[in-house]
Amino acid sequence: MNLPRSTYYNKSKSDYVDDEELIAHIEAIIEEFPGYGYRRVTHELHRRSIPVNHKKVLRIMHQRGLLRKTKRRWIKTTDSNHSQRIYPNLTKDLVVTAPNQVWAADITYIGIRNGFVYLAVILDLFARRAIGYAISRNIDTVLCLAALSMAIAHRQPPKGVIHHSDRGVQYASNDYIGTLLQYDFLISMSRKGNPYDNAIAESFFKTVKVEEVYLWEYRTLEDVQIRLPFFIQEVYNRKRLHSSLGYRPPVEFEELFYKNLKLCPIALTQSV
């Protein structure tokens, strides 16, 4: 037909997005997700049907000063010098294949104007979803039990869920262990001084701080109580793309699992 070879490689002009429009899309994403790096921005653009190379996104974000800057602070939240029973680590080399197999619990601090408040969280490790959390001025068993109670009420867990935490006195206390045994959890604890045993919880806290806490600079406990639950429930669980989940949010990842379970129940049941 006397067509040049390049004709076969031409893209439809309808797919083309000019630089000004692309910059507007990138800035809108950064406004909604201030902690996103260029990789997550690129995947979010693809989810919005905007074809673009990650190198171009990086260049634009660098030129416009949109690359995130990380603050680092550290406050000790684990006191493992106690006489309570320590349980073995049941999660080493364990591959999580479904919801409600392993829950991870941990605590972090959040700086406010006159000191610190504390956040306790329960994560379902399958989709890294935050299923329970609590905020308090006190880093104690009551705080951790509040997060656990929220997770139990939300999930109604079956028997045999592994509850994994560090060796902190809050998680080893009689009240906390008693609640876990009441609901037939299997109790697992990290090795002493090894944060990698609870790496997903550490990653969650890093996301919360970099993408929320450091950006808003909370001044009071009330600020934290108003803003942080929204970030955890609506942004982290429902909107934020997770690279470990194939750049999907936790809620979407879980819904996809249950959808596939209905389509192919035998194969997925065997894998679980």
C-alpha cells in the first residue's frame, strides 16, 4: 500500500497528553497524596489512563520541586525488660496467602507541640491493611487493647490467627495476653532487638509519618485524633498505592482476593 514503516508505530493522538496537562495531573496527585514519590505518581497516572514514562515524571517532579523530603526522629517505644512470658516468633519464613492469617501489632510516637502522643495499630499482613488503631497520651496496655478491640470488632477473626508483636511489656501483659487467648489467637513475638521481624508495621509507621504527620505538624492531641483516622481509613487503606501489592490499595487488594475466591474457590482454598 506504499505506507512507510513508521506508520505501524504511530500512536493515536487521542492518547497524547501535552506537558502542561501532564504537570497539572501530577500536581493534583501530589496535592492528594503529598508523600508520593515518582514511581507511585507514575502508577497513579496509569490508573487514570494517562500514558507516561516514569523518567519523564521524575524529571517534571524534580524540576518543580515535588520530590518528597524525609524527616527522621527516633523515640524508644519498646520496653522488653520485664518478667512476663516471651513467645517464639511464628512468622519467620511464613508466606501469608489470605486475610486473617497474621495480624501484626506495634506502637509508634507522634510529636505534638508539648511532647508526644502514641499510636497503636493492628495490621492484617495479607494486604497490609490497618484494621485496628488507637491514639493516646499514654503508651500502655490500655492503648494496645483499644487497637486490638477495634480489629476484633471489625474482623470477627476465626480461631488460629497469628498475632505478632514485639516483646514490649504492653503486649506481654496479663490483660493483653488474656484477651488474645480468649479469642484463640496464636501468639508470636519478634526476636529481641530485631526490627525486621515486624518490618511491615515499621513500614506502615514510616508511611504515616512521611505522608501525613510531618506534613501537617500536629500541635495537640485533638489534632491527631481528628486528622490521623481519616488518613489511615480513607487514604492509606483505600487510596494509597502499595508497591508490594502490585500498586493497589489494601482494600482493593483484599476485594480482588475475594472476587477471585468466588471465581476459583478450589484452587485458592488449596493455596491457603
